Amino acid sequence: MEILRSYSDVAAELRGSVLAIGNFDGVHRGHQAVLRAAIDTARAAGAIASVMVFEPHPRQFFAPEKPLFRLTSLERKLKLFEAFGLDLAVVLTFDEDLAARSPDDFVSTILAEGLGVSCVVLGYDFCFGKGRQGTPETMQSLGKVHDFEVMVVAPAADGGQVFSSSEIRDCLRHGDVRGAARMLGYWWSLSGTVEAGDGRGAGLGFPTANIRVPGHQQLLHGIYAVRVYAGGRVHRGAAYFGTRPTFGGDEAILETFLLNFDGDLYGQEISIEFVDFLRGDQKFHSMEALKAQVAADCAKAARVLDKVEADDPLARLPLSRASFLAAS
């Protein structure tokens, strides 16, 4: 997948694409419906299937003092786009200039003149231009002016619940990683470089792989059954996310114990895929009690993973192995 970071001087072979536009945080199943429409339309027309995203997220630009719980980093988002089958990603910097553009200016300067799009695909609730004045209906009107087609994709839902990034964030805040995965279409994950910890896990007989977690993450504190992707291989594990109240901590950390693994992951990039929530965070009054609970957590994680691997509810969905693709 090619990546453009400007709409100026676009090569002739990249013009005329079918372009999906949005923030696509999470690239969930609703977003995937928009992307699928763009891909199918492009394939039928012999055109490039492309996607446009904005970085930073507009909400971060307009309210930097309010940390945004992002489901996917830009790097992760681009890997998901590629895994889904897109040919081109256009990443535009969301700054004062872009925020000030009217809907007409955005369409004429960026979409028509800059990219020379043949078709634009939008979600039903997409807004654009200064003050979010532009709606899907606005885009349809401007498409007629600038001679490109516009497709508006209806909301995607399962069991009456519309897939949305806000709903997924709410699931994760409550530890419902399975509910989040159902809407995402893949198991949600966090990635990072393994760093040295304080050695407490090893002292208990459960050495952990520790990664630094962005401060805006709002995942519920507790223990999770996870799969860990490192160097193209998958490992099973039990992960702890929290402030370690037993040791008087105040900063949330992510520590993962890999089941049946004896190796060194320090300095490696890993991806931790959250499969199920096992229990909430708690404070222990002795190391013996903590050690016994960790052993019980690991046994429970193994049982949960056995069941999921025997009958993965996401197996039929196109991004069900997205974490493996991102980490390999």
C-alpha cells in the first residue's frame, strides 16, 4: 500500500482513485463497510482503492487539553488498511489551514484538483469543512459540480447495535474486550517495545514482558487472557493492566506473563491481543496470596484461550488476524 502525505503533485497513476474519507479510529466493522464499498467500486472500475485520514485526530486538534482514548495509532491504522486490501492511503495533517477550509474549498482544492478523485465514499454521519458544515448531502452536491461520484454508506449494525468508535471505547473502559472485538471485527490490541521492569514478577516465579502504555488509554484495570505476537510467532498469556496497588504504584503499566515460554523479549516490538477480562485489580496483603492468585489467573487464561481457539467467534471476519499481520 502506498502512502501520500500531501495532495499536491500527485503522480498521474495515483489520480482518479475511489476514495473513502473518515477518521476511522479503530477501523471497526462500520468503517469496514465504507472501505469495502470503496474497494468494490474501484475494482469494478479498474481504479485505485484509496482512503483519506487526518492526523492528529480532529478532536485532538480542537481540544488538546482533553486526552482522546484512541483505539488505533496512525501506524496501526495504516497496517489495518493494508490488511483490508486498500491500495493507497492519503494522510493529511489536520492543522489550522485544513480546519479553516470551507466544504467547497476542501472538495475543489483537495479532492478534485489535488487528487482528481473519480468517486468519494462516506459514512452516513461524516462531516467535513470549517465548523463541520459539510454533510454527505453537501458532498453529493459538490460531486456533481466537480464531476465525481459520491456513495454514502448506511450504518452497519449487529443485533440492532450500530458499530461506533464511541461504543467500543465504552466497552474497553468496562473491560468488555469481547464486546469491543465483536464491533471491531478483530481482537483489540496494544503494541510496544518490551522494557525491563522491577523484577517483581520474576521474583514470584512469573516473569513478565512489560510495555509502556500511552497515558490516554482507559482500559479497565485488571487481568486479561491475551495472545502475544512477537517476531511472527504467537504466544498465550495473562496480562495485568493497572497501577499495582499491592506495591503502592500510581502509574498504570501493562505486564504480560507468557504461558509455557522461556525466552528473552527485551527490546522487541510485541503486540498484545486482549481476548477476555478475567478479574478486576485488587490489593494483596502478602506475597503468598498474590502468587497463588497469579497462578489461578494463568490457569484461567489458558482455559479461556482453549475455548476461543477451538471456536473463534471472529474467524469469519476479514481482519480477524489483524494483530498477527501487524506484528509480523
